[in-house]
Amino acid sequence: MSWLRRLFSKSRQLVGTDLSGNRYFEIVGGTGKGSRRIVETGSKECDYMPGSIPVEWEAWLRGKRHDPPTIEELMKREQRAQLLAKRVTELEEKEAQMMLDKPENELPISSRGNYVGHASATAYDKVDGKEQTSTANEFQPASWKPK
């Protein structure tokens, strides 16, 4: 009977873990059944946050990747993310300093607060000051000619 149980039962193999403590398993089915890949998060289900599973492991879970990722791959991606965050912070600080150093007339229009006729303006002013005089009753289809 034990050979029959082994033939139709599922075996769960630990494939690897990530830097957050998530554990990844592959469940191999019995005869003719495919395998299934699952993850057990290191935290409680109520503490789970989207994005806590690394992209490499996500690809493996969905079958887009044949081999599971290595720790070296995960560490390399983590280092790239930290470097990117550092560069973004430096760029934001540099941009803020440039905004403080520039005079008002050299700032981009969006930061001046003068939104005459702009689509994101809260109030619209007439740009040229002329009143609009034409109506739909006066329109003739061939009357307009481009300059």
C-alpha cells in the first residue's frame, strides 16, 4: 500500500528562500500531473505587503523562468535598488537647490504659479483681451482660409 500512496501522493520540496525570509516550494504531483509552485511568506498573512516577493522569484512562480534565482542574483538586484534610491535622493536635493538659487523669471512656468490659459489652471483669463464675437449662425464652411 505504501507504494500506491507514493505513486499518487504529492511531494513538497523546498527550492529556496529569499532575503526577506520567504520560502519557495515546488509540489510535484503523482503520475501524469504537473508540478505546482508556491510561496510561504516569512510574515503573517495580515502583514503581507504587495511587492514583498522579488521579481526573480515571481517569474519562477509563474513558470516564466525554469531555474530558481540564486542568492547572488537577489543580492545584486538589492544593491542596484539601493544605488538607484541613493541617486534619486541626490538628484532631488540637487534640483531643490537649483530651484532655490534661480531667480523667479528663470523658473519653469509650472513653478511660477502663472497659469494663464493653461489646462491645469484653476481660473482662465483671456490671453489677448479681445471679446469673442462670432457665433455658430455666422459660420460658412468655405470661409476660413489658413494663413
